Amino acid sequence: MRFLSRAVAGAAIAAVTVGIFLGGSAMADAARGESVADDVPPFAVETFDYPGAEEILAEQGFLLQRGDGHIVLAECGSEENLLRLLARSREDVCFRTTGTEGFLSLELDSVYGVRTNDADNTHLEMTAEGDQVEYDIPAETWEGVGEAVDGREHVLLEIRVTR
């Protein structure tokens, strides 16, 4: 018991010594008019912006804005089980989905069809001439959407998948 008391007392003294040293350093900085916060690196804040969005826009002509990382651009035909979007005047656009749910906001013009992957539900939000249009499409289904449904040019704004 006496050994345990000495160990606890030793740890307490060490903690106080470290606290005085660190606190004294901060107080000395404050006395010199220096901000302690200037020495601390900034916090990383996740904005969920899609990485490389400007390059994709320049190379492929559509904008990937924000997402949670569970829906990512993939080369069509590079693997099985991709979400495939069909749009007029362009090659198909494919995405790999991971996890139990995911979202991606984007701007992809002239979308008229989709081939869903094995996600239980693929939710698409689109706009045409100011009207919002939404589709819920089951797993592994080819379906006409947007322009194929009502003849107007649609812009795909958001994809959500759930498993």
C-alpha cells in the first residue's frame, strides 16, 4: 500500500511539474504579447468537396461538387457492379459505391438513363426547366430517367445510395 501511495504521489508531482512548465511557457508568451494560438497548427475541417473536381470538369465536362466519399468516379468497364449514367452527347459516366449509404452532389447535363448497381436503392435528384424531379430505382435495374421520361433536358444534381 505504501508503494502505491508513493507511485501516485510521484505521478502527481510529475504532472504538476509538467503543468507549471507548460503553463509558465504560455504565460511567458502572453506576457511578451505573443499569441499561443499562433504556434498551434490550424484544425483540419472537412468540407466534403470532391477532390480533383476542377480537373474532372476540364477533362470530362461535368462537375463533381461534394460527397461523403462513398460514391466515387470510376472508369466504366473497369470493374463489375458500377453505377452507370447515360447522358446525351457524351460517353457513359460510372461510379463505384461503397459502404451502407453514400451521397454525391454534381452537375451532369442531359441525363436520360441509369443502370444501378447492387445498392438496394439509388435516389437521383434532377432538375429540368426549374422543376425538381426525383427517382428511386431498385438494385441492378436499367431505367430511363430525365429526358427519356418527359423529353426535357435534365441536369443530375444528386445521387444517394443505400444498401
